[in-house]
Amino acid sequence: MQRIGVFVCWCGSNIAATVDVEKVSQVLAQEPGVVFSTNYQYMCSQAGQEMIQESIHKYNLTGVVICSCSPRMHEATFRKTCEKAGLNGHMVEIANIREQCSWIHKDKEVATEKAVVLGRAAIAKVHLNAPLTAGTSPVKKRALVIGGGIAGIQTALDIADAGFDVDIVEKQPTIGGKMTQIDKTFPTLDCAACILTPKMVDAAQNEKIHIYSYAEVESVKGFVGNFNVTIKKKARYVDETKCTGCGLCTEKCPQKKVPNAFNLGLDNRRAIYIPFAQAVPKVATIDADYCTMLKSGKCGVCSKVCTAGAIDYKQKDELIEQEYGAIVVATGFNPIKLDKYDEFAYSQSPDVVTSLEFERLMNAAGPTGGTLLRPSDGTHPHTIVFVQCVGSRCDDGRGKSYCSKICCMYTAKHAMLCREKYPDTDVYVFYIDVRTPGKNFDEFYRRAVEEYGVHYVKGMVGKVVPQDGKLKVQASDLLGGQQLHIDADMVVLAAAIEPDETARPLATKLTASMDTNDFFTEAHPKLRPVESPTAGIFLSGACQGPKDIPETVAQASAAAAKVIGLLCKDSLTCNPCTAQPDELMCNGCSSCEKVCPYGAITYADKEFRGPNRTTLIRRVAQVNPAVCQGCGACTVACPSGAMDLKGFSNKQIMAEVDAICR
């Protein structure tokens, strides 16, 4: 029988305020196999760890149960503590009496009873535990960054500077992301292109960085240190190695009425196009949905005028397979669609625009050359109304419940730029609250009010009605206690931001966690903010939550640092809790092989002794322990119960259930 020690942690008042820790340690001391039981205020402290080590030596403990916080927090800490005392780390079990008990109960008696039950279940499991030894697996010293916005570029540059190869996969024809569409950045009002394009060029010229533009991740297999990724490089019908980016084809193409996605449909482009002047790579792309040659076989003008012979109408999608040690997700964000907000007349009037569309109208490289003109008639607007929180902080089910974080600041920026360039323009901003946390952010907002004379009105716009060339805005002034009626020339909606639409399917491929809003979930919001719960997957930028540019760049470098720390290692310690088949029970059905996300299970024909000294050849499962990550998917899929998981065997789990039920 095992000699088990039980250690109950107070966790200050986190546990002790709701759980009678003294009673828990006394009751668990009566359990079979328990030779020592105690409690201490902070078991994870140096003094607490020394207490555990001394007890292991004094009482010759062969197993340890620690009733404390979640194993996600301190399981590794306590395992290392026990290993220093000569006890195998996998003879340690954590009973989570904080998150699963004290934090969710108010009744001390009920919480204490539950803590005893959780401790009893952990003791039952320790009785069946066996020492486990971890193996090692090599690390592929190459990183993949999914997304080529400012977050992805910064991450890639930092990883490359450390001497590691890195690939950027970007779904658009050029890297740069949303920042390429922005005119000025807050709070310094410096040119977005002026600070972004040098980084784009650095990424393109860095010999350690390879850019897969106009491409997507098709599939991901493997595990931390050894990911096998298939990248789908979409056909752009232009040979990248030959195209010089001269732009002659984009000038001569007869198909001129293609909505320009880069300018958000505010103007048109040709069927063959380069998104913008500083695009990287500066290579033309043919839009197959509009190209006359690809649709009907007639035209071919771009091929005739291309002196480099780069046009290839027969180009096909290409699949590229590559191995990586780490993956960084930097898929960014999009403004939400405003179909459900028809009270603002967004679908009724072209003069009602989103903030990003307004950004393009103000941009020197935009559809109006930087001159602010109304989309409907091309005249200069004299009264502009900005509406904050359209779809943000929404509790009616149409939008998002969260604050989009950047809207207050970029609206102040837009208002200031309007007043600076066009002093004859009246600017109104309707808001719920002005949220400006950040260095020099509040001062920036105050400048808009005090220096530029922007009218900030606390209240919401109820309705916008297009009438006689004007936009009739009906709104409330909560501080003034009155209804306002404004004849506006333009209305700008600060739409909420949400994760890119590719985030959810990508998370499925990566087996990464997401929250209810489709943002990627971090391993720990405070202690591991750039790591995914899935080992080897890291998060960078707005894919994890709304962020401004400085915060995005900071997180991008943090993710890069984590990747560099991983790639610096020659090998990683494997999880010893791997699957193992009982060959006598296995019927060779392949159910486990089909559900294994890591490709760790194969099948082999083996000889077995049959009745009357006969020999039978049977097909049985084989598990590669170096590849298996111990997820347990195979154990629940096996219909015959032949597959088991070391450290979490069916017997151990049933022993825990029995202990809870008695």
C-alpha cells in the first residue's frame, strides 16, 4: 500500500475563508494509506515546499496529495518540489479546492464537505499511480506566423533577428494588414504608411523571412516543436519571379468596374491590380471573379502588354508542406457588418460611412486623393456627426458586449484632422462614455475638445434619415436634458471590431481555444498572456482581443520572445502520460487512429497464441510515445476499451468516482 501525505493549503483567505482547512486535513488523515496530513497558509511558498520535502523524507512518503488551487497554476511547482526530495513527480496529485470549491461556494459547511470529497478522490487516484518517466523530442528550428499585419511583421522580424527562419502566411496579396489603410495614428498623428512600410520592406529583404502572400493555412498536424503545416498558395495568375511591379497591366486592363476592396468599395479598380503603391510583394494579382480572359477565354490584354512575360492564365493553386517548431497567430480584426443597424441609414445613404471608410476618404492615397468629399455628390461636407459605440457594449443581441477599445481615440483623431484641414466644418461626437486609458491618450482627447472645438455630446443617436440631400440626425443630450436635431452632411459610425472571419476555422485546425466572441484565449490572462493553452501556439495582436497599434507591437515582440525561447532548445521533454493499447483486447477497428489529432497511432499485424497451440495473426494498434500528447481522444473512442492513458487510466478515474460517491 502507498504511504500518502496530504497537504492542505489555505491560499491566504482564498480557500480558508470558505473552507475549514483544519477539518479537511483531519478528515483526510483517516483515509486508508494516509500516514501524514497537515495544513499551511501558503503551500506554494518556499517554507511550504520545504515542509513537503521534509515530510517525504520523515514519513517515507510514496505519494503526495496537495489540496490547493488549480493544477494549471502550481502542478509543475509541486512536482519539482517532490522530485527534489526523490519522489517521482507523477506520484503527486492536486485536489483543486479553490476554483472548484471555495470560489464557487458561500456556505462554509458545504464547501468544507466538498473539499473533503475532492481530497478523497485524489487520494484514491494516488493509490493507483505509478512512476512515469518523460522522454524527449527534437525541436524544428523554424517558426510560422499566420497573418501579415503589423503584429505578424513585428513578430517575424524579432524571431528572424534571433537567427531563426520564419515564414509569414498572409491571405491578402500583400502584407501590411489594416494599418496600410490608415492615414494617421494616434496620439502622435504621424503617418501610418511612413512607420509601417519600412518594416514591410525589412521583412521582405530579411534573408531569414519568407513571405507566402495570397495564401492560407490548409491543415496543421503534429505538436509543439514538430508541427507539420500545409499551406495553400492561391493562384494569382502572375509569376511572382518574373513580375516587376511596373503596373502597365493594371493601366491597360479593359475591365475597370471592379469594387476596390482596399478602399472598401468606395471606388473601382481593374481586374488585374496591385493593392497599393507600397505593396509587399509588389506583384500584380488577377481577380478571377472579374477577369474576362479567365471567365470566357476572351481578352488577354494584360498578357500582351506585359514585357516580362509574367502573366500565366493556367496557374493553379499550390500546396506547400513545411515543418515548424512554433506557430504564432496574428490574424487581426475586422469591423462588424452594420446590416442590423439600419436606424443609422448606413444601407440607405452613401454619406453614412464607417470609421475605416472615413479613414480612406481622408487618406492621400484614398479614392479622393485625401480631399474629404461626400461619396454621394463629391461636395465638401460642412457638418459631420460621429456616432460612438455602434455595435460595441451592446446588450440587445445585435452587436458585441465588449468595448472595442480603440474607437474613442480614433474618433478624436478623425475629429481633430477634420477641424485642422477644414476649419469651416462643424464636428459633433455622440458618446456613451469617453474611454482613453493610455499614455498621452486623455490629453489627446482634451485637445480635440479644447483646441479644436469639437462638440462632444453625451448621448446616443436615435435615428438618421436621409432627406433633401441632408442627413437628419435625431439624438439626445443627456447632460443638457434635451433632444437634438442636426442637419448633417456626413455621419461616421464607429463600428465595433471583431476577430477576422478566418479565426474560428483556424482555431479548429490548431486545436486552440477561443472565447464566445471568437477571440483566441490565452493560457493565463495575467501570467501567460501571449501563449495559447495549446503548447507551441502563441498569440499576437488583435486576434486575442481589441488593441491599438502600440499594444499590438508590444505583444508581438512578447510572442516572438516566447518563440525564441522555445526554438533555442534542441529538444523538449515529452508528456509521459501517453496512450497505451492492450493488444489482447484490441480488435483493430481503427477508431483510435481516426480521432488522433497528432498521427501517433498506427496499426501492425502481430502473432498471438490461439487455442490448441495455434497461431493467429491479428491487426492491433501501436502508439508512438514520442508523438502522442496524451489528449485522451483515443481512450474514449475505443469501443473495446483496449486503449488506456498512463496517469489517467480507466481504473484511476473510476477509483476517483467511487471515492466521490461513497
